[in-house]
Amino acid sequence: MPLNLLWTFSLGFLYRRSFMEIGEHRFFKGFPQEAIDLLRKEADIIDLAPSQLLFSEGDAPDGVYLVLDGEINIVKAGADGSMRTLATMSPDAAFGEMGVFDQAPRSAGAQASGAGGVRLARIPGELLMNTLAVASGQTVVNFIQPIFDRLRQSNSKYMNDIVRKEKMSLIGEMANTIIHDIRGPFQSVQLGSELLLEMHGDDATKDICRMIGLQINRVAVMAEELLEFSRGTSKLTMDVVDLHELIEEFQFLNKDLFRDKQIPITFHSASVFIEADRHKLMRTVQNIVNNALDALKGKPGVVIQVVTGEFDGMAQIRIADNGPGIPEQIRARLFEPFVTHGKKNGTGLGMAIVKNVVEAHKGKIFFETETNVGTTFYIQVPVQPIPEGKALAVPSETPLVKTYGEPVAAPVAPIAAVSAVAPLAPLSPVSPISPLSPVSPISPLQPPTA
């Protein structure tokens, strides 16, 4: 039987791991043994390289495909030409049945996952239809049931997408209104602070006026982030930023908050230069720290630590706490819009915006968490060379350490342990912090656990 599909073969792929045998696939459930033997005999085995296209949207249907190893993404082109993954087919899944039934062109494409190779079995469409024509009613029902299940899932996903788009549209309208309405009052407040600074030039007044200006910009950035996120964009005003200076400014803006929350928070900040929108990157730190403060509220022996450093050409901000951990039911969807849990006034947009901003910086964000042990977030962005005429204000070997709130006896792991972060254990009763010894440079980080 001639093959009409591209066959790619890789010796390394064959030895990667053992494959599911075609006869083990649940597709054959309910078929009589004689039919199973025939279908197995006539099936084509196809190996695809990572990201290789199996068929495109609009292609003529040629059979049903059974996934034996790896993953296949069902993809469809969007209005802007980009490919969107509609579903992912794992081993023991089947796809392509609809085209066999109605002989209409493929409504979507199929592409091997970029994570590894894929092995498939193709059952010729004509042979399958002839087999079903003489099969028992129960066999046909067993064959059709998975199709209905996938249609139900697709319908649910479609409806969720519609609801999400409607919500995002409303958020965009709201953010646009907020930006319009606050512009005038903010200008008046800013002008008043400038006049106050002219009349009183003492250090306390300077700090207050600086705080006013930074907080006004902070609120404006929050509204702009909402508007951009609702539009699916992230506009950045890039500059070369020293992470140490960014964390120092973050502390200045939040010193009153830290005092009011009465939760110890320690900063280990070292100089690392990056290219970033300082205000938006600071908002990502703010969001994660605020979540930690909310999670730790009212719990004894808790602490938060914020660490900056460099490893393997990447700048890293690590935010760790020894709180209750992220609830299991939202861990896999934490960075999706409208995902929230246990927050009375939460919108579920904070972490989605954080991910959007970090990825716009060509960076990545991930986390490790364990129930009743703690959570650690990692933000990584590319390092920039030290600008001409500047120096590292605080070398990574000797980070500047500041603690707000009552010092703790056992803070989370110092900066030298960034490469092997263990979830935080419950802390012993608080006592004054002991002097820190010099720490070693950050070593490469291991990939986060699933």
C-alpha cells in the first residue's frame, strides 16, 4: 500500500523510549478481533520530527490518526496569520475522524509538538468506513463516543473564549475611562507637590514629594497595563536599569506598607544591569509581593525574601515566602486571566499581566510551591553589559541586605542558594538577625518541577 505522507526517520528517535503498540490503542476497543487484525495490518506507521507538519488546514482527509508516542497539536491560523493551538493529542488519542465521515477538507492542521518526536498510526479512511459498515451497533457507538466527547470539550472551550473576550472588552473600556478621568486630578496633585517642594526644601518634604510623584506614576502604569492587556499588547519604555536601584525604589515606595503589614520582609539586592521598562517591571515585583503579604496575613513565624542576582547570562529576581503555598486547584492555570482563589476582591488578572510584562521583556517567570511549606517565584530577563561610565554599585558577592519588620532568626536561603532553592520550612520564633557572611555567586538554576 503506497504511502502518501512524508515519512521521516531518526535513529535517536527510535531509541528514545518504548512506544505504545498499535494493538494497545483504545481506538480498537469494541472492534471484533478480525477487524482489529485487518486495521492493524493496513495501518501506516509515521514518525514525525519535532514541530513537523502532518497536514494543513484545507487538505483532503486521508484517514484517522492514532497517537502512539509524543504529542500532536491541532492548530488553526488566526486572523493575523499566527497559528493557534486548539487542542493537544497525547498517546492513546485519535484524531481526523470527522474528515473520514463527511469527506470535507480538514478544518484545522496537525503539527508535531516542539518538545520531541511523534509516532503515529494512520488507518486509511476507506478501509475504516468499510469496516464500520459491517460492524455491530455497539462497535459504532464505541467509535463515535470519543468524537462526541471532543466536540463537547471544544464547545466548552469556545464558550469560555467568548466569555473571556467579553470580559476583556469590558476591562478595556473601564481602563480607558480610568485613564481619562484620573489625568486631570493627577496633574493637579503633581503640581501641588512641586509647589510644596519649592516652599519647603527640607529632606522630609523632599521624600514626601518624591513619594507623591512615584505613586502617581504607579497608579497610571496600573491603568495602562489593564488597557494594554485587554488589547493583547504590552508597550514598553525601555532603558538600561540596575536591578539594585529598582529594588531600592521598590522599598522606598512600600516602606509604609511593610510596616503596616507587620510581616518581616528581607531584601538581598545586588547590581545587575538589564534593559527594561522600570515601572512595569517594578509592578511585577509589587504584584507578587502583595500576593505573598495577603497569603501570610495573620500567620505566625512567616517571612518574605526578595533576592536579585545573576547566573548564566540572566538576571533573576527571586521572591520567596514560607506561607501556605499556592492552592493546588489553580497552580496549572495561575498565569491565565480571571484565575483567582480565596481573595475577596481579587480579579484574577494580576499574574496574567505579570507574565505578559515579563515575556515582553524577553524573559520568563515560573514558580515552585508546596502546601504549608512556601512558594518561590523566579523572574528572569537577559543581562545587559555594564554601561560605559557606570560600575556595579553593589557586587553580587556582597549584596545589600535590608529587613523590614521584626528580624527573623532563620530567613529564607541566602543568595548563594538560588540554584537549589528548597521550599521554605516553618520558621522558629523570631530573634534578631545575625550578621551575614559573604555569599558565593549564583549558580545555574535547575528547571522547575512539574
